Amino acid sequence: MRIVLGVGGGIAAYKAAMLLRLFSEAGHHVVPIPTRSALEFVGAATWEALSGEEVTTEVFDRVPAVNHVGQGQAADLVVIAPATADLLARAAHGHADDLLTTTLLATRAPVLFAPAMHTEMWLNAAVQENVATLRRHGHTVLEPADGRLTGKDSGPGRLPEPEIIRDAALGLMPPAASSEALPLAGVRALVSAGGTQEPLDPVRYLGNRSSGKQGVAVAKALHEAGADVDLVAAHVDLILPQEQAATASSPRFSVHRAGSAQELEDAMARRAEQADVIVMTAAVADFRPAEVAESKIKKTADPDDAPVIRLVRNPDILRGLVERRDLTGDTQVIVGFAAETGDARTDPLDFGRAKLERKGCDLLCVNQVGRDLVFGQDTTKVTVLAADGSPDRTVEGSKDDVAAALTQAIAQLIDHRR
């Protein structure tokens, strides 16, 4: 389950860090969204370390992903702890001046507020009216605990203990779907898609014909099987899921952008450690220009004058991810894709088997590509090769069909390793 944890600017914010850990230990994915004031009490590094999520308070961060709307739409549950007097007022009156309040406006998930403030503030008529308003709007507002406050005084206004907030929040949710219906529930998947673009100058680049359709289909299939999905997208020819009107369905689906192979490598490496499954579907350029011109390369009057472009190798991203896994002893399932053309002497599957051994991944999906074959098309034919010697699986049909078959193979591998 995806839980948005909103944190108000009060001394009790340190208890919200404990609440985050309780949710995470119960198998939920937690996205912390502190207010600007909350970061004065507990810094962004703490929230990022505990959650594995990049922390921001601003509406204008991650604009291409429409983050100020997407977080609320993707949430299964929103918990605000501590809910300060100011935060209760802004929520009650529909303010939208930071990421947390816009998330509250955008969500259809259950919302629980856990207030914390001095007794005089809690008993103030304005605060009580705001609490009543939030309850009329269908939100749950806990009563604060009665006890020692920040100074020497005591009374109602203390933040309830994290275990109490956890139990009250999870009590708002219906029973979880069965693991049979969602075979990848609780799994975090990292998927790359699309073709990289290697800049020549500020205008031109070297690219390939990949549309990104297969990678996006794989990401959607994993998501529908219950996985939390991070999709790292290079160049794609379609609208990405988080850039459409997102739904409030579980689980989480996040989109991250990358342009060149080096940018893609960085994006994958930052998220690899938290992933249980990595599917490297992106068509990564093997080479990039050794030098990138700072201004547009111009033609001259001489018809025989043409620039000479020297290429250098790009990193082998898939192999690097496998090496990281093997070095750390991780049990990740890593899947590669091989777009092969074959040649006069060698079948594409033979190239694929050699690549599977060379890359060291668990599964390799091999397809034969060409100008009017696979790239940009809605249908494909893929053979899934397994490192453990399992029989090859050939799937022919839509890219959604291939994604569903691959998701099943991944679920079986994970189940076997468990």
C-alpha cells in the first residue's frame, strides 16, 4: 500500500519518523511530504534515508510528472502527523500553497489527521471549528493525547504515540487483496524504457528507433500485478502513465526522465538498491560522441567538407547493475532485453544466449528487430531465455501480451527465491 505521510512543523515531527518506520516495517511504501516548517525540526536527509524517496515541499518541483497532483492521486492512504493548528486551518479551507496541501486536495484516499499543539491552541474555538470542518468533509481527526507538552505544562495536545496513529490509519483501509490476485504485492520494481539520445550539439543527437512501448507495457503489467514501480523513461513515442490522469489505485507508479545513456545509468543506479526487480527494457546507445559541440555544427560552402565524429563507448548499464547486485549479495531478479538482427551465419537467439551469459542477468528477452519489425509496432515476438536453464518461452502477440508473460516469469522467479 502507498501511504503519503504529511508532516507538519511541530516538535512532534520526530515521532513522525518513527511512524514512517512502523508503516515501512509493515510492508507499506511511504512517501513523506513535510511542510517547509517541518524541515526545521527534522531535515530532508532523515526522511529520504527512511523512505528511499526524494523529499520536496514545493509545487514547482518535478513539474513534468505533475507531482503536485500525482502524489494525491496515487495514494491509498494519507496520514498527517503532526497536524499543527496552521496545517489544520489550511486543510480545512482548501489552501494549495505547498506540495502537502495540493496533495490533500487531489487525493480521494482516506485521510487521517493526528493533531499536536499546546493545549490553549487545541481548545481555541477557531481550531475546533477547523477540526469540525475536516470531519464534515469526511476526514478522520484523532483526539490528541493528554500529557506532557514541549515545556513544563501538560494537557490535551500531545501527539498520540506512533503505534496508536498507525493502528487508527490502517483501520481506515479495507482488507488487502490476496497475494494470489496480486502476485507481486510488496515488490518494488525498477524498469527502464525507450531509446537514449546522445547529443552531438545543442540541436542534434544520435538515437535509435525504439518507441518505448514495450518498456511501458512491462511497467504497467508489473504495476497491475501489485508491484510498486519506478519507470525510468528515455525517449518514448507515447504518453507515460503518470503524465495521464492518474488513478488512486494501489500500488505506486512513478515516472522519472533520462536522456542520454549516462543519465539513464545514473537514474537506474540511484534506485537500484531499493528494487526487488530490475527490468532493463531501454534501448541504450552503445556509443556516444566523444565531444559535444557547444553550438550548432554548421555547414560550410565547401561541398566536400563534413564533420568527423569520433565515438566512444557508453557504459554497459545492465552489466553494471548485475555486478552491483552480485557484489552486495542482493537477491534481485534482473531482466535484460536484447534487440538482435542476426547475420548470415548466426541466428538472433544464438546472439541472445551469448549475451545472457555475458551480462549475467536472470532472464533475457530476445527479439528480432529491423526497420519495420518491432520498433514502433504494436505487435512483437519475444523469446525469454533463463540463466537457470529453464526452457525457453516464446511469446508472440501484442506488447501487452509479452509484458504479461514476462511478469508471470518474474513472479515465479521471486516465489522460487522466497
